[in-house]
Amino acid sequence: MQLSIVDINEDFAVNILNWRYDAPYDFYNNEVSPDSMKEMLDNSYRVILDRYQGIAGFFCTGSSAQVPAGHQYGAYSDDLIDLGIGMTPELTGQGYGSEFFSFILRHIQAAFSGVSIRLTVAAFNHRAIHLYEKLGFVKQIQFNNGRTDFITMVRPV
């Protein structure tokens, strides 16, 4: 998989917000709205393109990668780099996760050397949790936002 990182634009954001995942991953489906567009275009999102310039996925950093309910549980009290990722539905479950996420991790580590990386994952997403553990992430805090259980995971430096 030959990948590159580009800044997000309005067309990329609309494309990503229209992705549709099969159950149980439909939890990650979004809608195009003024609020979702504003968040995606706030400079915390980047797009991952494949060698044909198609969207392979995206990543975001900072508060965009956090689940707001986690703050009341102290899930984000440590000063770490928060990272969120998404892969196009056509590529999920096809064995590309390790290569895709490793590419993003190399970029984040180069940009923020010496800082641990934290991510937040839905507790039901065992496929993602397995990948994150394989790449050195350790489970930290579990919390619920009123509908879904989440787990923060940290990859120490």
C-alpha cells in the first residue's frame, strides 16, 4: 500500500462523512452537517491517499480525537497526543489495518517525538483493539458516554 498524507478540504470531508459501514461498525457512520463539516475542516484532520489518489482514510489529533464524556472520568488528564483514525469502509477487514495505522504512527512520531500517543476506541471494536495492542498500545481507562463503552489506550514512548 503506497500512502501519502494531504490536508483535508471540503470535498474530502463530504466524501468521508458519507462513508457507510456495515453493522456493528455502523456506529462510526456520520452525516454531513454544518457542525461535522466545521470539525473536519478545523485543521486537526488529515487525509490518507492511496497511490491512485483515492481516499484510504484519515486521522485527527487533539480534542477531535477525544470522546467528550471521557473528561469526567479523567481519561484525558495526562498531556499526551490524542489520535483518531478512520479507514474507508472498502478497506476495513481486508488486512490493511497494520500497514495503514503504522504509516500514521510513523508520521505522528516524527511530528511529536518523545510524546506518548493516546487513542480512544469503542469497546466493542475488538478488531481495532487487537491491532492497537499489536502495535504497542495498552488499555488505560474505560468509560461510557451514555450509549457506548469506550477504552483509552496509550502507546508509551
